[in-house]
Amino acid sequence: MRSDRLISLLLILQTRSGVTAPGVAKELGVSVRTVYRDVEALSAAGVPVWAEQGYGGGLRLLPGYRTDMTGLTAAEARALVAMSGRALPDDLGMGSALATAVHKLVAAVPASHRSAAEAARSKVLVDHAGWFRRAPAAPQLERVQDAVWAERRIRLRYRSGTGRLHQVLVDPYGLVAKTGLWYLVGAHRGRTRMWRVDRVESSVVLLDAAKLPPDLDLAAVWAGLRAELERPESAIPVEVIVRVRAEILSMLLRVTAARRLSPAEDTTPDRLPPAGEDGWVGVTLGFRADRGAVAALLPFGGDVEVLEPASARALMVATARAIVERHAVDLGESP
């Protein structure tokens, strides 16, 4: 809608000392000609805006001009306030500043939207922790965050998932919070990678400026890293047919990373297939590999039976036997 676009243009002009018409056109997704028409509309409405031609020119507001209008609709104000302070855990130490910003935001929205905005925070909660686990401590997070903000290189003493210690020199791109864990995204020796911050044992922020791509898009970089992790070439996706006790099926679907394939794609922990007369449910689950299926299903013990493929069933049996043998020996018992 043109009214929304005019408000967006006014906010852009109000928050920046000067912008070019082509730049605004690209940001708003319109033509340069449309931008100039919108400038004329704002000027006709009494907004002191003008266009300067030539080198160093652009679109500008009269110095000192401000408007109290935020341009937020009721839905936009509600969404911002609801997610403020909830979208990220307070590990970065921004809680008090964010709370102050929310109060200012609520005060700035139109009076007709204010009550809805004030009530929004009490109705939305984002829980970042995974089921049945607590996020590990990340004592180096503050220093890693300093390197990200300052755009400086950081040297990490990092313990990998295998337990080995590595020294890595990182050009930090940004931080990503996922299921209660913080990840540092950056480059090491020219290759984009991610590091779990809770595995950083020590760190030193260097004086060297980080080498950042000129068109860095953290969301796009993270999406690529996640795709690489979730679909590695070495993993062969497998469909596992299992029998599950009906009373634990909901929990199994919540805590495993399986993709539900049958009885229906829309099977969810809150929408379950009916149990058979024996109290069991047959379901096909998708995993990245046999080993991933066994790792996810083994904790459920005898409440889950792997039927197919034979390779996953055999691995389940072998793993269970190895566990029994190991613990029987530790207890001085015969396996």
C-alpha cells in the first residue's frame, strides 16, 4: 500500500543523514520514478523533504525535523513487543537495554495500539532449551561477543566433539542461538565454519581487523552451514519402520530429530495415529543414517522395536549387546 510505503520512506529519511533515490528504490522494491513521486507526496503533506542534484546529492529532510509517528500498525507493534526480550536468551547481557527500548517503543506507538502492545509480551514466550536437557555454560561468550561487535580477529582454544583441542584463528561473522546453544560463525583459513561457544576453552581478541565479506549476510551463511551439516555426503538417509508403545509415541516424536513419514506426513506429537489392540503403533520415521536412528531410539529401550531396515535393526541389537556386556563386566556379572 502507498501509505505504508510513504511511512517507510519517511522513517528512512528520518534515521539517515541522506539517501539516494536509487538506494531507496532498491530497499522499498519500487522504481526510482516512484520514489520521486513519493517525495513529492510527502512534500505536499508538509514534510520538509527535498532532493539535491549532483555529486553528494540525494534525498534529505530539513535538519532537526522529527515526527513522533512510528509508522507501526497494531499488528507490527504487537509483534515487536511480544518478541522483544523473548526472541533471544539474555546471555548477551542486553536485557536491561532491551527492556528500556520496549518501554520507549510502547510509548511511541499510537494510543489506539498501545494497550494491545503492552499486553503482547505476556502472551508470547520463546523457550530456547531442547526437551529434557539444559544448555551448557559458555564462559567465553562475552569475549567472543566482543570480537563480533568490534569486528576483530579472535584466537580460540577449541575442544571439538571428539575431545581434541585445536587452536584456530577466526574472522568472526556473527553469533547464532539455536536450541539453547550459541554458535560463532566465521572463517578460518578462508573457509566458513561454525564453532559451539560452550566448547571454547579460552580465547584472545586480537587487534587485527576481521576480514569480512563485503556483502556478508549472516542468515544466508548460517543456512548454508546448516544445510551442509544436515545433509553431509557421507550420510545416507534411511527410512526406519518401528513399533512404538502408544503411550510414549508423543514423547518420542518430540525428542528425536526424525521426520515423520507415515502413517501421514502431518503426524505430530499432538496428532497421533490410533493404537492397535495390543497398544502399539506402527510408524515410519526418516533419519540421516542408521546410526542416527539407533542413537535416537535406543534411550526408549523396550518401548520401541525397530523392524526395518535390517541394517538398522542389526545395529540396534549390536549396540544394546555392547552396552550390556560393558556394564555386566563393570559390575562383576556374567553378560
